[in-house]
Amino acid sequence: MSTKEKIKEEVVVLEKKVNQHHIVLHNDEVNTFDFVINSLISVCEHTEEQAEQCTWLVHFKGKCTVKTGELKELKPRCSKLLSLGLSAELI
């Protein structure tokens, strides 16, 4: 691979990373662990293990990125989490 091709490939990778957004779930004192886990499975398409790990991270650290992707994919997911009464933000 030439240097020019390698640089071009690196630019493409960087462009993909720049377009990534995150849904961050914040801790609250209202929702149960089971509710949060089930919400992450339903809305973010997590496995049970992923949802459980995220829920524990939110509990102990105060917040956790629960989904990464393009804005158009994440917007409706974040809205759904908010409508379920969870504390989430899109960054």
C-alpha cells in the first residue's frame, strides 16, 4: 500500500469517527434496575448482559454511554428512553 493510499484510508476512518454520537444514560433514584435493563434491551437492542453492565455502571459512576452511532439512528432511541422516564442525553 502506498503512502498516499494509507493517508486516504486514515482520513476515511477519522471521518467515520467524527460522525459518531453517543446516548449517555444518567443515574436516577426513580427507576428500578430491572426497568432500566429491560428498557436498554428494548430500545438500544442490548443483550441482557450488556444492559445489566450498563445499568451497574450508571449506578456506580453516575452515567454510561449506552449506544454509539449516527445521529439519525440515535435520536429516536434517545427520545424513547426519555419517554420511558429515563434520564438520557444525546452528545
